[in-house]
Amino acid sequence: MGKKGKKEKKGRGAEKTAAKMEKKVSKRSRKEEEDLEALIAHFQTLDAKRTQIVETPCPPPSPRLNASLSVHPEKDELILFGGEYFNGQKTFLYNELYVYNIRKDAWTKVDIPSPPPRRCAHQAVVVPQGGGQLWVFGGEFASPSGEQFYHYKDLWVLHLATKTWEQVKSTGGPSGRSGHRMVAWKRQLILFGGFHESTRDYIYYNDVYAFNLDTFTWSKLSPSGTGPTPRSGCQMSVTPQGGIVIYGGYSKQRVKKDVDKGMRHSDMFLLKPEDGREDKWVWTRMNPSGVKPTPRSGFSVAMAPNHQTLFFGGVCDEEEEESLAGEFFNDLYFYDATRNRWFEGQLKGPKSEKKKRRRGRREEPEGGSKLACGGAGTQAPVEVVKEVVTEDGTVVTIKQVLSAPGSAGQPQSEDEDSLEEAGSPTPGPCPRSNAMLAVKHGVLYVYGGMFEAGDRQVTLSDLHCLDLHRMEAWKALVEMDPETQEWLEETDSEEDSEEVEGAEGGDEDEDEDSGEESGAED
């Protein structure tokens, strides 16, 4: 009895501390957000000039990260909304809506009256009701300097059949945040975590909210059991059994005055209704088997065939007192919730290059390494390093890790002899974080994201696809040469008029500073 009472008291103490921190952050950030509200209002005035829906065929969208890429539930289309870009001096935020027609391999810019304000690091979820709806919650707006942030707590729905935006106002929802995660569960939207920051303070969340798609009402869930610690940028996916998996994420801790330490989480939890009741939930800690991703942040997630969760890319930051260096990834992993097991995604190579595998000893390729990675009979990933020189003389080094020949990312067959020997690795998307993923008809699409080369941030606008059933080779649908991207050296001061122009975004080719927060958390 005594232990239980002590534990409950400790829990209440943690809740009070979190409440105090949230109040402190809220007070300090209120002034910043008031300043940015005026800028947001200016942009909304510009958006209000749109009086009709205009669909314009266009080239692929400009480089960006932390946008949302969603699959149309009825058409062979991908829907890109929002995002950010940073050109070395200014941050650009977007609220543009693009549609990619998969069959025609063509982009269309769709201008719709009264859209949501410009934002990045929001969450977008598609549901099939009414010809398809795209629900968008939260996200952030940044000042042109990238040093002040406004965190949204608004909820919007894009009616795909009529191409109309609607803001849904309902009380009792989550506080303003970005880097949260949201999924459709039955006829509800379930939202978890995220973060809110001002210039001086920040707070991470581990709260859970549900939005009812029938009654248009929010409710805060209070699951029993021990759940994840506060975090942003985690994996959140629905299992075939009706549970919700949370994996990984990022958070920061203040180790001493003005010094913060980033934390990459690699734990996994299951959130599910208790005894089948939708008003009572419980957290359970999970320990999946298999080949797990290395700890990282800024990874991207999508639902793959067979109800598996696909995990792509990310960054592992090595933090020093005054510097931050990151190793970026382009590897694929699959999480099978039915088996509670991770699998590494490996490409088989194009069919034309396959050779039938003979039983017994494998022939070593000429000049090949005898070192094995991941067990006997497998080859290590191939690393390709390419250097490009920009107009200003900056040398940008692009390191690309190519998947080794091997089996697909699906659960592997027990009969190893049924596998065929693969050919050469096929280039795909370069290593990156904060990319946008979507899966349609068993094909994975990867768009945009960013990587760093020294002090320079390279924001991407390429589009690649991969057939997840065949797992043979990546196909480049839109290619990009980082050498062509503008990069401006940082200046000590900027004119206010320049800031307004820069933050507006619009048709510029630019997005926001990812930096430590955006690259790791969103």
C-alpha cells in the first residue's frame, strides 16, 4: 500500500512539473507567436484573393522537407501539402497543394480558396468518407530568420471530391505543436506526442487525443500502463489487430544552463483498447525481434503491403558542445506487427542481372570483399561517394549507401535455397532525413527531404519509386542535381521587407532551416 501511494504521488509530481513547464513555455512564447500572427494574417490576406479553384499543370514542386505526401483513396494520385525550405539566409514556408498523377507521371498545382495557413511538420491523414477527406492538424510556422516559431493547434479537412478546404473548430483538442503523429483508427483520428518551442524554452509531449469523425469532437485519452516518454518524430502505425504502435522518436533534455542534449529513442510501445472498449486504453511495452533500425531521428514512415510498416532514412547526429554533425541514411526496414519482428529491406536487383543460385559454395565476384555483414552469405552495403562543386566553389559530398544484393524486405522464406543471387546494387534516393513517403498499389514513393554537407543544408525535390512486391530496383521519376541549388551565406542582419518576402514562400524554390530541431524532431 505504501509503495503504491508513493508511486502515485511521484506520478502526480511529474504531472505538476510538466504543467509548470508548459505554462512557462506558453508565457514566453506568447509574445513571439503574437509577432508571427501578424505575418500569418498577412499571408492569409493574400490567400483570400483566391475566389475559385484553379488547377494548373506544372513542373515538379520545388525542394522541400517536412511536408505531407498522402495517397488519394479512390484515384491513382498523391497529394503533397505544405513544407519548408532554407536557402542559407531565409526560411520559406508553404501551403501549396500539388497532385501527382501516377499513371500520367504529371504534376498539377491546385489553388483552392481559403486554404490553411503556411506550415510544415504538420500531420495529414486520409480517410475514405465522402469521396475522400484529407485531415490536417497542427504544424509550425517560422519567422524568415528561422529563430521564432508559431505552433498551430487548428484542424482542417480537404474534401477531395469537391476540392474545398474547411476548418473544423472543436474545443478540447491538443495544444499547439509540431512533430506530432496522427493516424486514422476506425472512425477516429488518434494523435500522439510532438513538441512546442519558443526561443528560450521547449516542451515535448506524450499525451494522446482522439477526434471523432462522426461527432467532430475531441477527447483526451488517459491510457493505463507505462507509455512512451515525451517525444516527437516517432513512428505511429495501426496494426492488423487494431492496436497502435509507437516506435522511436526524438526529444531534448537540458543538461545545464543553455546546454541541451538530444535523445534518439529506440523503444516501442503498443496502445490498444482495453477489453475491446473504445473509451478505455492501455499501454504495453514491446520488444520486437529481428534486424532493428539503428537509433536515428528524422526517419519517414508509410504503410506497406501486408499491413507492414515501412521505415526509411533518417539521421544520426553526433552532438558536441558547439557543433552538430550528422550521418544520413537511405536504408529500408519493415516492421511486421503480426510477428512483432523487424526486417531489413534489401533489393534483389533487376531481373536481367539475376543468376540462378547453385547449392553449395558461392562464387566470389572478381575483386569482391570476403567480409560479410549481417550473417553468412550476405554482402555488406556498398557506399558510393560523389563530390559536386557548386558555383560558389563549395564542395558538396554526397555519400550514398546502396542496399546489398539479397532478399526483399518482406518476411524471409525459411528455404534459403529458394533465393536467387542478385546482380549489382541499383542507385536509389540518396541518404536523407525528413523525406515524404507514400505507398499506392504496392509501390513506395519517396519525395524530397534534406541532407547536410558541412554547414550547408541541401533540400531535395527528387521523386523515386520502388515496387515493394518485387523489391528489384529503384526508379527515378524526378531527378535533381544538388549542384544547381542556391545557397546564400548567412548575414548579420536583414531588412524587414526582405523577411516578409522570404517567409511568404509561394513560387519560390525554397523552404525552412531544418537545423537541429527540424532535422531531428519533425
